[in-house]
Amino acid sequence: NKPDVGSSIARQWLDVDKVDVIVDVPNSGVALALNQIVRDKGKALLVSGAATADLTGKACSPNTIHWTYDTWALANGTGNAIVKTGGDTWFFLTADYAFGHALERDTEAVVTKAGGKVLGKVRHPLNTQDFSSFLLQAQASKAKIIGLANAGGDTTNAIKQAAEFGLVKGGQNLAGLLVFITDVHALGLDKAQGLIMTETFYWDTNDKTRAFAKKFAERNRQIHPTMIHAGVYSATLHYLKAVEALKSDDGTQVIAKMKAMPTDDPLFGKGTIRADGRKVHPAYLFEVKKPSESKGPWDYYKLRSTIPAEQAFRPIDQGDCPLVKK
């Protein structure tokens, strides 16, 4: 999770091990650092896990593609939907690094544009164990929605502790702004039920996604794929198609070829990659099922709405990406 450590590992890979492409990078601070290193060295970066929308905004690069989702898409999906269904006052619980700040910024913009109000916000360190002081501030704000602008263990810890404090029983609701199916599995449906989240992939969408999930789970202790896993598979597949078509692994040229070729794979279907490096596909607003609604392990989501590809990501002219011609 440390940009300096991530940078030194990446330099070792690129300079010594002669790696051509780096894939995933699950931390926004690390991804922003690698974004520059990869650009300087003319290699390729395919981002799945890191969420900051700055990767296709002011930090966009001809050597980077941002595949799976980003903070703008998460905010747009979850923030909009919740305000429209009456969740119009918010308090943010935000992870204090690049990702959390971007997610808070993008969600606050969506909430206020939709007519909601932000009553307060508090920032917590990455990998916080005890959320009590932060949750008490959120409770005292009397906001209808507590927006969790964090991820992974921070999100699951906050949700568990919010249940212990009786926040939801007291009439407040939690909005997980970045929640993965593995988080829901770790929490259990009794604690996670009713959570609303935006994702770009769900294993149980169609026959192709179910077939992938079956193969993935067999090799992964029955753990089902998240959208990050799906994005890594899909981005790598498209990269290999571009290398094959180009007959070259020059990073800058391969990324340009990836943008020129339409995308098509079993997990995301058909899509495109924009000039700013943003891969475009639909997003989905899901609600976590009640225990009584689930047919078994990993049957956790019900679809509330589909956000079409052209509405799912920030409009290309609003990102201030220097690669986009005005």
C-alpha cells in the first residue's frame, strides 16, 4: 500500500526483469506513482483494482488503461441512486489517502448535484481497527446516510462496528462506496443485507460469467471472483490480442492498439477504450440480499438498476485529460 515500496518493486520488474506490462495495482497511491514510471519507461500499465478517476483525468497517460471501475463511476451509481430514493443527508467516513479522498470528492459532487446535503466528514488511517470514535461522530450528525469512502478491511470493520453501535437500527443507513463480493462473504448476509453498491461485474450475470466463476472458484478455495479479478482477466486478454495484432510488445504502441481495437470478452461483453484510457462498459447497482432471499453461498446480490455504458463513467470532456483534444 506504500507508493515508495510499490515504485521500487515496479522499477525492479521493468529494469531488471524486463517486464513489459504491469496489471491490476490495487492501491490508488501506488497506481498514480506507477502511472508515471511506466510512462517514462515506455511500458504498459493495465489498472483494475486502483480506483482513483485521476488516472483518466489530470494524470492520464498514453501508457495506461483504467479497466474495471473508478471513483467517479462508484459515486455516480451509488450516490445518485441513494439520493433519489430519499437518502439526502450524508456523513462521510473516509480513508485518508488518494483513493478515499477521490471517492469522497466524487461522491460529494454527485450528492449535492442530486439535491442532497453533506452534514460532515471524518478521515481515518488506512487499516483502522477501531472505528468507534468515527462512528460516534457519524451517529451524532443524524445524517440519513453514512458514506463509507474506504475499502477492504476498513469497510468490513466499519460495517461490523456500525452494527454493534446500532446505527442502522437507529434509522441511519450505510452506503458502501466500494464493496466487493468477498467483503459481503466475510461479513455474512445478516450484517451486509440491504447494502447498496455499484459494481461492473457479478459472477451470476449470465452463462459465460457463471462458467468463469466456476473455473475460478475451483482454483481459488471456492472464493468467487470480484470485479477486480474479472477486470484483470479481461484487460490481460485484450492486451494479448493487441500484442498479437501488432506483432510487437512496445508498451506505448500496444496501448494505442488496445484503444483502436473494440473489446470483446466473456466477462464484460463488447466495449471500447477511450482516448483518455478509460475502458467503457455498463455498471450495475446491486442490493445485498436478505439471508432468506439467498439460495446459497455467493448468491448475494439482487439487481436494482443497470447504468448504460455511456452514462456509467465520467464524460470524457470533464476529466481534464491532456490526451483528449478539446
